[in-house]
Amino acid sequence: MDILKLDVYDLRISYKNFILKNISFSLRNGDIFGLMGRSGSGKSTLIKTIVGLKKPDKGSINFFINNIKKPIKKYLGYSPQENALFPFLTLEENIKIFGRLYGVNKKNIDFFSNQILKRLELYEHKKKKIYQLSGGMQKRADIAVALINDPKILILDEPFNGLDISLQRFIWDFLVELSKLGKIIIISSHMIKDLQKYCTQLGLIENGIFYDTKTIVASLNQYRFNNLEDFLEIVFTNNYGDNI
């Protein structure tokens, strides 16, 4: 297995009328990084910066395979908050289009797509147009497309919006499987209990400041909270950020 390392160091990102700052974290093989924050806090902005859709004002994002620096875009899969697939094309057609955009050859597109679609229980629906799929199927289809290049890093922005509990659990189980294969996973979500349960690292954006796993855990211990959800409810409703 390749040795992976993603280092995000001292990012500063302009965002609407304020700035995100002090963003530093480091991820390795099998890490699931849960990004938290209230709506509009800048989670999607940070994700777009990591993906390369937005440039930071300062700081660095470096990805290494076996200690050799690599261009991160070549090795990531990205599922944005809003479904990015072509609604009037079939799932199979979408996979082929995005596979070509990722530079995957036809033989590998067919091989990976069949594997992924079967695991995500979409194989029987691959001839359907995207708009004909249910909301849960569309989200799984979006994830399937993000995996077509067999990425080292998978980035999911709010993948659970509108999904019932059974589908949420299905996707979490799948993400845990991918992490065991050594992939790095970055996921933003408001499902705090699940983030606490499944993630190996956490990040919180509050009032433009980024707080890493070590800081979050220290705050939980200091204020004697075992439940991250209860703690963040107080943080978000009482502007408690200065005490994190």
C-alpha cells in the first residue's frame, strides 16, 4: 500500500465578508476527517480550496505519495454539496463522461464503474437517466462518479442531506470500507454524532477560526463534555467560540 500524506498548513482564505484563518491539519492513510461548523461558516469554501477551485490568500496544501510530492488534483475524487451530474444523461453515460475528464482509460472506466455501482447498489439502475433516480440514488450516483478514477483522496461535501437513516448508515459503512483500503476521506456534515463515531480526525470552523482535533478534544475534557453534539450546540447558540 502506498504511504499517503496530506498536509494543510496555515491557510488563510477570503470568504465573502470575512476571512477563514489558522487552518492546519495533516492526514494519513485511512483517516476520515470530519469538518464541522454552522451553516455559512465556510466549510464548503475550505473544501473548494483543497480541491483547487479556490486559491488561498496564504498557506499551503501538499500531497505526498511515498514521500514524493504529487499534484493533488490528479489523485482526488470530489462530490460537491449539490449534485453535479447531467440530469438527462444516464448514470452510465455520466460515469463515462467524468471518467474521461479524469483521464481514466475506457477499459478501467468499465471495470471500476461495474465494481462501484454494484457496491453502491446502483448497477441495476445504470441505464436510467439521473432525473429518474430517487434523491438517495442520485447522491450515491454522485459518489460513484467521484470514485471512478480510484482516487487516493475522497472529498464529500454534505453527502447526507435529505437521506434517511438507512441510507446514511449505508454510506458510512462504505466510507469506512474505503478508509480501510488506505484512502484519505474528507467529509463535511452537520451530523455531529456520526462524525464523532466514525472520524479519526475532526476540524471545526467557528467565527472564521479553525480548530483542530487536539483543540476540540481538549475543550471537551476541560468542560467535561462526552458528547460532542451537546458541546457544539452550546458553542453555536451562545457564541462560545472564544472558550474552545
